[in-house]
Amino acid sequence: MPVQCAVCTAKVRSKSALAVHMAKHKGETSFECTVCNKKFARKGNMRTHLRTHTREEPFECTICNKKFSQSGHMRTHLRTHTGEKPFECSICNKKFAQNSHLRYHLRTHTGEKPFECTVCNRKFGRSSELRSHLRTHTGEKPFECSICNRKFAQSGDLRSHLRIHTGEKPFECAVCNKKFAHNSTLIHHLRTHTGETPFECTICNRKFLQVCNLRTHLRTHTGETPFECTICNRKFAQISHLRTHLRTHTGEKSFECTVCNKKFGQTAELRRHLRTHTRETPYECTVCNKKFAESSNLRRHLRIHTR
């Protein structure tokens, strides 16, 4: 029959288990690690701790042969094979494979954020989120690419980066089967099928597929030009405009005509040039239907009609 602790109301299976439990309240630590002298209330906890020194992994998964230092870790791992999710949220009935995941989830309902940054006082629902956040203050980048040695603050960023080397594209569009290296890129791509434009300008109500496009657009209202040329100090609203401008200093001409091999500093210049080969005239006068290869020529022509 379960026995209840008179201090914290926790229930344990027997009187002997209660005696061990009470040692926590009394601060009793009878079992000491012979390696680092850390003390434990239970002999079993001390034995488990010793494996952090010996690296012993006596518990093996019978399905994939992965090994673990604790039986509890192996039981949790087995659920990745069985799909078992025994921990259910009492509010929304969502199920989880691990009790810790349920605890984290419950905070989405309660709004509880028990982990606080000692630098900026920002609060988080998980200790792992706090650890990740702290690196924005320390600049620590513990995750290193084994191929090019580039370092990252987050393990997820390293995983994404590795796909540059491997060419892996695990995220596939269910509509056109195009594959992507990043889930965020797939989400953006899907909007080309749905026509969704979720990011709206609060000034002119224009909508955009991506938040970065909205940020760029907002500069047309604010006049902000955050990208500055290090040579002549000219400023630009978009980094792509700065890159194009820099070629006027370097003389770089990256865009080559496939017909005559002439090179250009801008893609727009190359497109205009290609029309000298194709004879394409995409700009049409709405008054007399005369066509032109360049928009500037159409604008000059329109003055004939407005005189």
C-alpha cells in the first residue's frame, strides 16, 4: 500500500522507500562517489552516477543495439521504435513519449517561464532555451563543422549548415515534389502554390510572402538605408543594391552573355543586352502600340503623345 510523506505529501510504495525519500528532506547523503566525492542519499543513484566516470553503458536496445548508461534512458528510447506516448496533457489531450516533454508542453497553457536570464532578465519555458539564449550574450559557439570548421551557437544551425556539404534536401513540397535543405525554405515555397501573403505592411497594407521582404519594403516608408559602401560611404536600403554598387568600384563583371560572351556588372544590363540578339521588344505604347526594347525608350516616345 502506498505511504505518504508527511513533509511534501509525495506517495511512495513502501515504508523502506519512505525512509529513503525522507533522507532527501533531512539532507542525509550516505553514499559518496570515490572519484569526485559527490554524495547521494541512495546507493543506486551513486552507482548510476559512477557511469558518468566509467562511461559504462550496460543497457542495450534489443531493436537497434544502441546502448545507455541508465535503464530509464533505454525505456524512453524504446518509444522511438514503438511510437508509444504514455504521457497525456489533461488540458488538450496531446500525448508525449517523455514526461519531461509533457511538462514543457503544459507551460504553453500556463504561460509559466521559470528559467530567467541573469543578464537581460528574459524568461524561458525550458532550461535548454535559456542555455541557447545565453550564447547571444557570451558569443560562445560550441558546435563546429567537421568539414570546414565553421562554428555555430546552436546545434540546429550546424545541422542546417552541414546540408551545404552533403547536398541533403530532406524537406519535400507535397504539391510539386521540389526538395529543400531547410524547412523554412519549404514553408516560403508553399506560399507560391497557396498565394498566401501573411506579412502585411502597417502603413500601406501591401502584403508579402516573407517577413524579410516586408522589412525591406518598410524602408521605402522610413527612408532607412542601413547598408553602407566602405569605399565611398554611399548608403542603400537593400544589401543586393550595395553589392551591385560595389562592382562600380571593383570593375567586376560577373554576368556573361551566352551568345557573344560580353560581360556585365548587373543582371539588368545583361537582360537589356540580350534583346540586341533576340530582337525582343517587351515595352509597348498604349496609345499607338509601337514596341521598344527598353523602358527608357518607351518613356521618351510617350512624350510625343503628351505634347
